[in-house]
Amino acid sequence: MASGKETFGNVKKLLIGLGIAVLLVVAGLAVFAATFDADRYRPLVERKLSEALGKPVEIERIAARFAGGAAFELRGLTVWSGPDKRERAVGLERAVVTARILPLLRKKIEIGTVSLVRPSARIVRRKDGAVGVVGIETPAAKEPQAENGEAPAFSASLVRIEGGEFEFMDLTKEPPFEATLREVDVEIRGIAPGKSASFEASAAFSSDRPNVRVSGRATPPSGVTPLSIESLRFDVDAGAMDPKLLPLLAPGLAKNLREAPAGRLSATLESFTPGAKPEEARGTVLLEGGRVFPARLTLPVENVTLKAKLDRGDAALESFSASIGGGKAEASGTVRKVLTAAPESQFAFKLDRLPLDAIAVPGGAAKFKGFLSGAARVQATGTGDAALASLAAEGVARLDEGVILDLNVVRTVLEKLSAIPGVGEKLSARLPDEYRARLSRPHTPLGPVEVPFKIAGGRVYFERLEVRSDQFAFFARGSAGMDGTVSLAGVLLLDSNFSDAIARSVEELRLFMNAQGQIELPVRIERVGGRLTVIPDTRHIASTLAAGKGQELIGGLLRGKLGNEAPSQTQAASPSGGAGNAEPEPFEKLLSKLLSDD
């Protein structure tokens, strides 16, 4: 039996031998790593890649190093679209891959870092919907082959893309849609079987600076479990995007805007599975610093902020605010079926001092100035023109500092009455200078107006409209259309002092005074084709004058004014009963001719 001293000596010799062996292996690996020239395999790699892609491939240099693992570097990769090498299909300035060697013995591929620097390509969506790289044909799908043994497990700590540039063309659109992604940076961390990996990407989308960011976590497919994405977030700076892109992305929206919208839009989806129904999505939408310029306005809508929640196809608008020319708008509500072609909207809407000249009136410049405020409950179905056509609302509106431009309401009415013989001359000669000055104003200033309204069928309806100024009060009902038309019918009451001054000047107009000493005239206010007109009720005026002064007397004056030489009814009845003379025109018809616009 060996003594303890001999056993210890044998173990010592064994350890020394193992140490020498390890040193020799390490030294051999060091010599191998120091002398290994990976670039000599470059022609072989180029040939194999060319055969796989069916296109010429060139690589400037391949390098490898072994220190704490294996690191491989590739520089200057170019895939040409044809044998003439005139057009580059894919480019890559540099690629670096680091990996651990020992896990390969356990059929595990553990990648430390994959870094792709300045990749570039032109991506196309062909008319058949297939997506590929311009200059490289999509390889035909191969039949799956049975695998011998278990595939190596793959993991990577970090995959990075830096400074990428990709051009995209969609041939399914007419005209074709083209966009460019520059400064593409991507980071994917923690790739491992059955585990979620975090990702973050940014790019300049048709912009001179990064304006799109995407982040979230993704779990790769496994067996029957599809790819799933959690906490998906999009951030878009729309103001940095090329405005020429809007008509291609959203032609329906572009035609209703004077310029491309701006703002910082953020959207978050709690979970997302490719192929899932859009109405199953849940998340939030946030807009800050928004700006939009609708074609129906003369001023842009600015400082737009919006916060909404998306829950299984429905959206809850928690808050909305915007400013228009110093005025402010606020809203909250819900939109059902928000991701469909016919969303159903219900909102509570508030407006504070919107300048009326911010609203473009079809057919010409706006004929009103002032500041509009109010509150309403609004319902609509669809988007764009369809939403306007279905718009229904009920609320109360208030107008402050209102002015009717290029129209003096009282002067217009009196000018109509001046067509009655003698009225115009008397007003011109007898009306005091103070009131004459009022009639010389080019516009009509209004006092505060508050009116309930309803919207239906593209028109705003007023049931109890009350308008006052320093010269008159107007009580009416009627409507105004989205096309700029106005139709109001009511009673115009002139101020009692003004009425007295007019009656003193023209005694005949005292016939139109009510018990409160106000001249009271039924009138219509209409706007068609850009012209706002005030039309007195000729039937009422005719019947009032007839009752007060006698139809024969005033009728004769009217016929003389119009140059009608037909005798009166008394003169027309000759003793012989002949009917040689034509019947005179009715009194109301004669007066209507005088008071008409023609």
C-alpha cells in the first residue's frame, strides 16, 4: 500500500500536468487568435451569399478576434441589384457580432451583441401585396424539412441598428406612395426562448429630424402561441413630417385642410397580437401642441390637447381643448366603433369667445364680426362630410361685441319705405342730424345676444332669437345653413325715441307705431349667394297704410309713382257700363313693386 506521502506526490504531479496542458491549450488558442485571418474566407462568404440571394455580393473586409468570447466584424457589405453593379439593393457599412464559445458545446448560441451600422435598402410593396427589397426577388417558399435532433437554443443580450436609411414604396396606392426613413436606430434587449424582449426604435419619417418613436415588449412565437406585443407605444411629431405626404396618406383628410396638421401624438396599446381584430385593442391616446387648419376656417386651430382611452373599439374622450384666434374650445365625450368607417360620436362641447371672422362663409367674406360663446350636446355619425351631414346638436349660444358688416339694418328698412311717395323726401328734409348720423353708419353694431339653438340636416335653427342694438330690437325665428345661407323672419322694433323722431318727420309712419311708441315692422333677413338683405313685409305695410289713409288716395299716389295711368275703380265704371279700360292693379301689388329689391 502506497504511503500518504507517495499519494500526495502523485496528485501533485497530476495537477502540474493538467496545468501545463491548460497552459498549452490557452497558448495555442492565443496563437490561433493572433494569427487567424478571417478575411481569407471573404471570397467564400461572398460566393455563398451571392448564390443564396441570386445577386452579386461584395464585402470589403471580414475580421475576427477571440478575447472573452468570439467577435466577428464585417465591413462594406453591398448587394447589387444586377450583374452590372450599377444599382445597390442593400448596403451595410459595418456589422459586429460577439458570442460566447463554450455554450456552443451545450447546443446554445449565446450572442452578446449584434450591431448593424448604417444599413440601407429600398423596400417595395408590390401590387399583389407582397413586400420585398427592390432589386432582390423574394425566394420561393421551400417545403419544410425534417430536422435531425434539437435545434440550438438562441439568445442575445443586445441587437442594435444604428443610422439606418430605408426607402419605402407602396405600389398598391394610386398614385404610388413613397416615403423615406432616415436615422433609423433600433435596440432590442434580452432575446431568449419563451421570454419577452424589450425594444425601442426611432426614425426620421419623411423628415429632417427623428419624429417617430416606437417602444414596447415582444414575446416571440412558440408552438401554437403567436407573437405578442405588450405596452406598445408610438410617439409621432407630425409637424416635422413633409406636408406633401398628407394627400398620399389620407387624401380624404387632406382635402378638408388648408395645411398639414402638426402636434406631438402619443398612443399606447396594452397588448397587441398581429392578426387580432382592431376592435379588441385597449390603450390611450395623447395629443399635445396640436395645430390644424380646417378649410372651413380662416384661422388655424392651435394649442390642441387631447386625452382619450381606447377600450375594445370604443374611445372615451376624457379631455379636449384648443384655441382659435384667442377663443377657446373644450369638449369631452365618447366615440363608439372608433376604428370603423362610421364611428358614432357624442360630445359635450363648450366655446368661449370664438371670433366669428375665423369662420369662412361660402360665397364670400364673412358678414358678421363678434365673439361667439356657448355650450351644446353634439351627436354625429361618420367622419368628414358624412359627420357634418349627420350632425345633430342642441344648446345655447351667446354673441358679444357683434357687428353686421356692410349693412345698416334701419337704413335699409327706411330706404324700402322711402319708395312710398313722399316718405323719402320728408325723412331727408326733417329728420334731426343726430338720427341722420345713425343712418349713415356702414355697419350695424349689436348688443349681447343669447339664443337657444338646434342643429339638424346641416342647418342651425333658432326658435327664439332676440337681437338688440342702440337703434332697434329684432325678434325672430329661422335658420342658418352650413353653406352660409340665412333665413330669419320676425318683427323689427325701432327705438322709441328714434321712432318718435321718424314719425315727426313723416306723419304717415306713425301708423306703424305700437302702444309703446315704437315703429313695428315685420321683416325677413336673408342671405343667399353672399348678399345679406333685409326685406320688409309688404303685405303688412300695405294693409296698414290702406286702413289708415284710404286705399283710393294712396293707391292713386302709387300708380302715379309707377307711371300707371289706369283710372281708379270709381273712374273705371262708365255710365254706359263699357269695359274698354283695363282693371287697375291691386293696391298691395303696387306697393310690393315699390318695396321689392328689383
